[in-house]
Amino acid sequence: MFNALLASSGPIIVVLVLLALLVILIISNIKIVPQATAQVIERLGSYKTTWHTGIHVKIPFIETVAKKVTLMEQVADFPPQPVITRDNVRMQIDTVVFFQITDCKLYTYGVTNPLLAIESLTSTTLRNIIGELDLDQTLTSRDIINTKMRSILDEATDPWGIKVNRVELKNIIPPKEIQDAMEKQMKAERERREVMLKAEGEKNSTILVAEGRKQEMILAAEAEKAAAILRAEAQKEAKIREAEGESEAILKIQEATAQGLRMIKEVGLTNDVLTLRSFEAFEKAADGQATKIIIPSEIQGLAGLATALTEASKTDK
């Protein structure tokens, strides 16, 4: 019975197996191309098309993926290459090439080994360019060398579907004796610059000191000038004050004299009063310590008049 059941279900199992194999085959031929990549498709051994980003279905057993290509910019860092300058100096230069695949078909069928081809082309181009330059030009003309190499490599790799974006001389390694000479020259240059900077610093320091002294002298002179001005102003002010005091004293005296004259005039001063005042003044003069007294003639006349009046009074008595 089991054998009969197996015999009856045999064709169904075969069909299921075939369906499973068909599903696996279809799934395996569904291709998803990622971003910035491409796939070169061949049909029966010849180029058919190039798949870019997206979902694609490949015909089983008829179509095949010949090459997967990266469309991003790539970097090829080549080892140092021996070169000889125009003045017969042997050195080594290593380069870095930045390139990008622009045509997948040409890249796949244009050259067998694209990276090896770029390396060989770079080495040959570098030797040709350096052979036209001497040592000093090689060491100081990196930009010119980079530009020439990029132009030559870009033109040469165009049939391979490759675009060379940039070429850089990574390192230039001259012979040992030249390196020693260059180091000595650089050391001498550094020492020369150090001496120049030191001399410049001392010069600036001397200038600053002189400028400071100059400013100090200017400030001292200005201070002395200000002090002299203040002293002169003080003396001037003192003299003005003194003159004003004298003027005020004279004015007071004049005012007092004028006041006295007004008072004398107001009391009606007569000759008798003046005579009496004269005698009082003469008496005060006679009481002094002087050995000789000069009597004005007016007072002498007044004295004689006084004597005559006295004698006349005695006779009447």
C-alpha cells in the first residue's frame, strides 16, 4: 500500500521539485545594482548592455555579468619610481593618481589590467617629464609636473573609459648626499633667519628704549614748562595783589584826607584856631630831643605878637 501511495505521488513530487528549482533560478537571476556602481552584461559571450542603479533580471544561461564597475573616484597610490634629472641626478618619486571610470564598456574591454596600465603609463610619463628638468626645477616645480602628468594621463586613458582627475607627487627622494647638502643648507638658512630675527628684535628694543627716553624727556620738559608757567602766574598774581593793596591804601589815604578837609571846612576853621594849633605843634617840637629847632617865620611873627600883648597888659595894670 505504501509503495502504491509512493508510486501515485511520484509525479507530484517531481513537479514540486521542478517548481522549486525554477523559483530559485528566477530569484538568482534578479540583480539589484547598488548606487555608484554598474554591471557589464554579456549575452552569449558578447557585450549586450550596461546595468546601472536599480533592479534587473538576467536571462539564465544566456546572459552573464562580465564585470562589476565602481563609478566613484578611485585612488591609486604607486610605489616610488626611479627617475633621472637632466643634470644626471638619480632620485625616486612616488605618485598618487585620482581617477574615475566614465565608460564601463571601454573600461571592461579596453585594457586587460587597468590599474597596472595606469601605473606603467604614470612611470613612463614621470620619467619623460623629470628628464627635461634639473634637480632644482624638480624640487620647486611640483605643480607644473602635476599638471603635465594629469593632462598626459587623461588623454592616454581616455580609450580605456578612464578619466584622470588629479595627479600628485607624493614624495621626492633625492640621493643621500644631496639630502645631507639640503639639510645643511636648510640649517644655515634657519640660523641666518634666527640671526636676522634676533638683530631685528634688538633693533626694535633699542628703538623702543630710545622712544621711551624721548617720551620721558618730553614729559619732563612739559612738566617743567607747566611748573614755570604756574610760578609765573603765581608771581604775577602776587604783584597784582600787592599793586591792588597799595592802590587801595593810597585810595584810603586820599579818602581820609578828603574827609578831614571836609570836616575842617564844616567846623569853620579861623586864623586863631590855626595859630593855636601851630603853637601846639611848636610845643611838641620843642619837647623833642633835637638840639636845633627851626621855627617858621609865621610862627616867629605870632610869637612877637604874643609878647607885645603881654607887655601891654602889664602896663595897664
